[in-house]
Amino acid sequence: ADRRHSMAVGKATVAAVNVLLWYRKGLRVHDSPALVAACDGAAHVYPVFCLDPWFVSSGSVGPLRLRFLCEALNDLDRSLKARGSRLLVLRGKPEEEIPRAIRKWGVERLVFESDGVEPYALARDVAVCEGARKAGVTHIVETQGHTLCDLDELLRECKGQPVTSYSVFQKHFASVVRRAPIAPVATPERIPSSATDSNCGASLSPPTVEEVAPDLAGTTSLFPGGETEALRRLAAHLALDGGKWATTFEKPQTNPTSLNPHGEGTRATTVLSPYLKFGCLSPRRFWVELHEATARSGVKVSQPPVSLSGQLLWREFYYTCAKAVGPVYAKMEGNPICRQIPWRDARDDADANAALNAWRDGRTGYPWIDAAMRQLRAEGHMHHLARHAVACFLTRGDLWISWEEGARVFDELLIDADWAINNGNWMWLSCSCFFYQYFRCYSPVAFGKKYDPDGTYIRTYVPELAAFPAKYIYEPWKAPIADQKKAGCRVGEQYPKPIVQHDIVSKENMGKMAEAYKVHKEGSAAAAIAGGKKSSSPSAPPAASSAAKRQRTKQTGS
């Protein structure tokens, strides 16, 4: 059951009150403890979303994610209208617009769902709550629903310390769920009047795509935003092969190059991660319906960390870890769980900056890497194994550029970009935390070829190479000039030459990683000695246990 956090300001009123329901994420009506709390004892409920310029106008959020948000808001508006209400969209800074609306509508109670661990969001919430009190709110209610469990309860299991082991986290999760089983709340059939009142004009209507992402106006979404599509996609995947697909799902066994395996707009995984990110889909409903489907399937159920339920646990794992670490979770320096590695700094190294831009734009000269990065830019999504490959290539594998740079690019371009998960995955894949076997390096040639020897995926996203024979599609620089001319693409002209020689730089970078790990171990040992402890380093890279091997298969997007 949901544990509601209430912060009374003065004595709570008994009579029906005006309530402002502030949506940020949680863009749904199903399993919405915030919606239930808003309707409880309300005379009027004003469902509000604020188009924050920090997000919409920052330039650091790509148009595909903005379109997804726009679609999600319009879908939410339709769901609210079906229940006698509507979505009111304010435009401006939440700390200014929310208190202004509270005064205008005579709001006495503010309700919102706790939606994450981002430093900006936490500071925003403090500022809005302070402004709300000054504007006349007497009761502030913060509910839990963005994660499977209350993160504070999970942190109590580890005394507030970050847990970087998935298997240890699983024990904590099981303990919390035993005390508070995962159970979605019912959806209100009607929302107490009001948001259609004359003082809520057409100017508060949800945005159009033209407003938030004008370059995408008139285009079709491969992954449409909103609760309706989220529930449709969830139901469709749980029904595949009578539930057997979901029951036996093992993420490492899925194909990163697969396109439309279950129909238009499908991929090898569920692509439910953007719907979870924006709260269009409740993780608790996903969890419950998944377990119901697997129970009906009659086949052996796959297990975490590779199963579908395991993917939801990865999300919970990263959220809990991020909350424990705090704002420095997104950085290397000052981050207590992150190895300090002397990456090239693209901000003051011209060669590193050029390499970063080539990687970002899909112009590295390695077709598998370039196809994945171009798919990201075109669709806002890529398979988790493709994310593994491009992240390894940027950091410890080939370019030796900081994971923070990669995280920024993903944060801009992914429609499922999530602060806790994105930064956690980048630390993992750069062997900066969670996973320490830096000698395991993805080949920018062999890895993709294993799944797609003919290169169909490359031909789709790197069309200049479409006419290359399969023999050379992963290594076009090896094709004879005659073959390049016949394919209509000269390497070094229409398509770039490789920006590094993988066989050489990957070995050099393994040596750099070994040295960084040695420095870390020596520093930990010295600190332990100084503290009067044993000199062995508890955070040295662990031996490859079977559990550690299983953890290599973590989530980077569903």
C-alpha cells in the first residue's frame, strides 16, 4: 500500500477544500495515489502541469523527448476530461506560477507525487512548497508512486548508505516488500468538479507539438507518448505467445539490431522505459500485471537480473543508490562510489572534443557504432546492448573520454533519459562503479556482426553504406576501391575513415584502467592504514563470481 507523506501547515480543515494537483511526472490516472489524495475531501480539484523553461527551453532536452511529453500531456488531458475534469497547463517557472495559481483559485491543499532524486527537482519542490504556504495553502500532501517502493524505506535497510551490489539490493527490496506489499490504488471514476470553471481559460490548454518541438510538427511518433499507449504496449507484450514471451524474457538474449519483430514500432524489448520515466505507466501496475501474466503462462519464469521484473528492480536499484549519494552522483569528482579515472577532457582538449562530436553525430568510421548513435538521434531510443557498445567505445574502450560527456548526450537525446538510471549506467559501462572488469571490451566490429551478419541494421541507419557487400559492411575501409565506387561511397569522402584503430587503443586503454585501479587500491589501502584498519581495500575490483557475471546484463532502458 502507498505510504502518504503529509505536511500540515496549521490545522487541516474538515470542510471540502480547493485542491491543486501538481503533475510533474506521474502523467496518468491509473494507480495514482496523488490523484486519490487530491480527490479526498475536495470541493474542486485543479490538475496542473507547469511547462518549466528549465526543461522546455534549456536546449539540453531533445525534440523527440519534448514531443513525447506533449503527447503525454494531451493524453492525460483526455483521461481527465473523461472523469469530469481537465489538465491545466501553466507556462513559466513552477516556483512562480504554482503560488500564483493557488492565490487565484483559493487553493488550500497542494498534492503532488514524489517523482525522483534529481537535484533540480528536489530544490524546485522546496521552493514551490515554500511559495504555496505563503500563498495560503494549509496542507501539503506528497505521495509515493513513481517507484515500486518508498525509497526512504529502502534506504533504511542500508542505513542511508549507497548500495552498489544488485544482489544485496534485492535482499533489501524483498524486506521492504514483505512489510509493504506492492499494490496499485484504484482509479477515481469522477474528479470533483471544477477545472472547467470559467477562471481556467483556453490559454491553459496542453501544448501542441508546434509549441514545444516545432521541427517535428506533422511527423509521426514511433513511440507515442501517454498513458493510453503505455497500457496498450504493456498489454500487448504481456500477451505475446500467451504470456510466454514475458515469462521467459532474458534481456541479454534479445537482439540489439532487431526492428519491428512484433509489428510496426516494436523492438526486441518492451520500450516501456520512456513511459516509466514520465510516469505514464505505473511501475506497480507493471509489476503486478507482469506477475499475473507469468503465473498464467505455465512455463518456467526467468529470474532477475535478466528477467522483466529484474529490469524494474534495476530501475529501483539506481534510484535508491542515487538518492543515497546525492547531487554528486552525476559527477566523477567528489562522488564516493565512483572511481577517479584520468579521462581526456573534451572541454579543453581539441582532439577529444572532435572525437566526442564524431561519436555523438555517428561519424566515427565504425558503422555499428555510427548506426546506433544515428538511431538514437532519429528515434530517441536504442537497445540496451547498443548502449553498452557505444558507451564502452566513448570511454574505456576507444576514445578515453569521460562518461559524464556521454551521459549528457544521452540525457539530451533519449526519450527515456532518467537522471538516476542514465548516470548509473554510464558509471557501470565505463567501469567507474558497479562493474569492474575493464578487460571485457566491446568490439565495434565483431559485436554487432554477431547479431546481424548481413548488416541490415547498418544499412537502415547509415544509408550511405547500404550498397556495400556484407563482407565489408562492418569494416568498409577494407573494401577495395572498386567495390567502394560500385557502392557509391568512398571511405574518407562520403563516409569517414575510422577515427581510432580499435585493436591498438583498446589495449592502451586497458593499461590506463589498470593504472587507475592500482592508484585507487593504493589510496584505499593508505586510508585504511591511516585509520588504523587493515590495509586490504574493500573496494578493490572483486573476482568474477557467478553473481557478478549475471550483473553484467543490467538494464539501460527497457
